[in-house]
Amino acid sequence: MSTRAATEERAVVIGLEVHVQLETDTKVFCGCSTEPADDEEPNTRTCPTCLGLPGALPVLNEAAVESAVKIGKALDADIPETTTFHRKNYYYPDLPKNFQLTQYDAPICADGELEVSVDGERRTIGITRAHLEEDPGSIQHAGGSIESATHTLVNYNRAGTPLMEVVTEPDFRSPAETRTFLAKLEEVLEYLGVFDATRDGSLRVDANVSLVDAGEVREDGSVPESVLADANRAEVKNISSHKGAEKALAYEITRQRNVLRRGREIEQETRHWDEARGVTVSMRSKEAEKDYRYFREADLPALEVSDWKDRIPIPELPDARRERFGTEYGLDDEAASKLTSTKEVADFFEDVAGEYDPDLAATWVADNLLGELNYRELEITDVSDRLDEFKRLIELVAAEELTVKNAEEIVLREMLDEGEDPEAVIDREGLGKAEAGEVETAVESAIDENPDAVADYHDGDDGAINFLVGQVMQETGGSADPGQVNGLLRERLDG
């Protein structure tokens, strides 16, 4: 068999380490704020603890632990009787004390899972562990990329921000699957209220990639531990988005296949994803566990969390809510998926559906509002302070005080583009719904002034009615209901 053929028969094995920034007011081991200001100066949101100064002691943030327990429950993970913290020792400029406070052999969550839909099929991705740790500071390579920078700047404002690291089993077989998983994980985290995707650097991904003999993959898609142990893998770091993960992994898989085609072995190393260039570059040889010299953090006692799982509630998660929307509101799968895409969207839909017909609510939220937001590259969180205005617009349509056409094509768009409330747009554009007498007068005028169209209709050309409807809509400035106009025209012409 040729080298090329042998290379093509290798299977992709990917495991992820997802670092999630938890939404807490203060850092995980000190009282420094986690809320950056727009004009924030570097190295000002710090204290002796997060700077690692001698004698400064850590104090664990209770809110971070509660968030970790919520994540564990959502991932159906085991939460142990006690959990402990360790020092992970390594030197890097963004780690001022030369060790990271993290968890080692007693993480707060272990043996969980997350179900995702891949190509229409449900798949369960195993979660090896999820543990709490502190974020290092941030590094800015000045004058170029990590390879060509003239110097490097370090900002410790982020140091000590609480992170949850979610480590998956090597269950992914393609870059597209990892993108699907990350989107689902982010969706769950947002529903839990422990994560804000709009924060810069709120989700960062490290991916371990290796190629194994395709014949070693079992029928259920799993790979024996012995095969994984023998396969050299590359860790790709600095991935900051779903799309970035897919692109980085696609590049790395191609790189490894090309290495094997040339008859060389894959080096076990850590590689940096250079997003600007779309390539991975070697950073260092891959560390082994022993290189980190883990040892217990003596300044933090073991934390008993066994009863927290029962005490801390979590909200209805997206899959359960999606299923309920189908049964309770009669929505199809597509509409239910749109309306549960974020917790904010789902909450707004239920608020509207509680007062108006669910089909009307679904159309306006899923199709009209989300469609217009998507066109403008906006999220519902960008207009969260105006949801009462959009609900008022739906109320005007439901009460037949505004035509659907005007509401969709003029009022909603002007509300988004000009930032006005619906009444202001309606007044400015003169879009109040026409009175019955005004519509009837316009119908009579259209019939009287367009004898050719009337004759065509009587000759069986049903399309002529559309022309007459248009004339009425023009006469009323679009304030008449097209369905009502159609009915009135037919009534007059057939009478």
C-alpha cells in the first residue's frame, strides 16, 4: 500500500479543553473587580493576591463555586464529597507567581456528558472533568505575531478571573463536530446565567489532535486507550471562537496528514493558532503531567460540596425548553429551535405568548424580530432594554390597529434603524389603520377608475384582483388590511 493511501485511512481524534470565564463580580481568590472599564489602564485592576506578592493569601469566591456546581448539574456530572486545589507550576510572563491555582486529582465535576446533534443524529460527548482555576494575565505581542513581535506587553488585570475548564473525552472525529459542541456548550452556559459570550476572551479553547489507524476505531466510534497512548498528538492553543476552532483544526489535520505523507512522524508538541494567517505554528514541546509538579495548595482547605448539588437549582435547559415549546405551544422543530436559541429569546417569546396567540408570537419573535436583527448583525441582547417597545408593536398588530405589512416592512425596521418607539414611527409615517369608511371609499374608487382591470377579472383573470388591491393600498397609504381589501373587492365585483 502506498504511503498516501495509508495516510488517507487514518481517523481523526480530537479532544477539547474549554476555558470558560465565569460571571462573578470579583476574582476567584481576591476582591478585585472582574468588570473592565472602556478606558481601563493596564495593571490597575490588581492587588497583592492576584499579583502573587509574598504573604498574600487566597480566599475562595463562593459565587464561583456555585457557578461550577450549576455547570456540573447541567453536564450531568458527578460532584464529589470534597474538592481540593493544587498549584500547577510553570513559568510564563502572564503568571506572576510562577504557578496557577487550579484543581488536579479532585475536581469539582467529573464524568459528565453533553448531548449534541451532528448531521441530524444525536451524539453524546463525554466530559472527563470540569474544574475551577484562575486565569493568568493577558499578553500582547507588539509589532507582529508571536513569531515576529519586537517585544511583549503583559497586563495583569485579567489575572485571577475565575475560569471553569471543561475537558472532554477524545470523542470528536471532525472539526465541524467541535464547532457544534462549542455552540451547544455556550448555549447551556448562557441558560445557566454563569457566562457572558459578549465578553472579550470569555471562551478559549485548546484542542488535542491526533491521527490514528482507521482500522483501530471501534464500531461505536470509540478508540482504545492503548491506541490513543501510542499516537503522538499536537495541542493547538489560542482558539477563541466556534468558527476559529473549526478552521484551526481543519488546518492542523491537513498539516499532520502532509507530515505523514512525507514519511515523517508527528511530533508531540504545543502549537499556536495564528488566526490572522490561518496557520498553526510550533511553540514548544508538549509538556507531560509530571512537568507541572502539582502539589496541594496549603492556603486553601478542602471544600465540602456534596450537598451543594441538591441545594443549588438550575433553570430549564435549552433541550428541555425546546421540547416543551413543541408540546405546549404547538411549534415545529425549526420554530422551537429558533425560539430557544438563547434564554433571552425564549423568555421574550413566552412573555408575548402569555398575552397573545402563540402562532402570532412565534412569527413575530422568530421570523420578524430575529430576522431583522440577524440582517443587521445584532443579537437580542443588543436591544434587551427595548423589548417592551417590540411587545407594544405586536400588541398593535394583534389589536388590528396596524397592518401586518406596515408593521413588518416599515415600523419594525424604523424602530431598529432609528431607535424610535412604534408610536413615533406610526405618527411620522401616518400609518394608523384606515377606518372602515375610508377603505370602502378607496375600494369604490379603484373599481370606478380601473374598468380594464374589472373587465379582466370578470373574464376570469383572477390576477386582476391583485392590481385592484394595490390601487386601494396606494390610496390608503398602506394603512388598509390587504386581506380585508381583497374580500371587499370580490364582494363588490361578484355582487
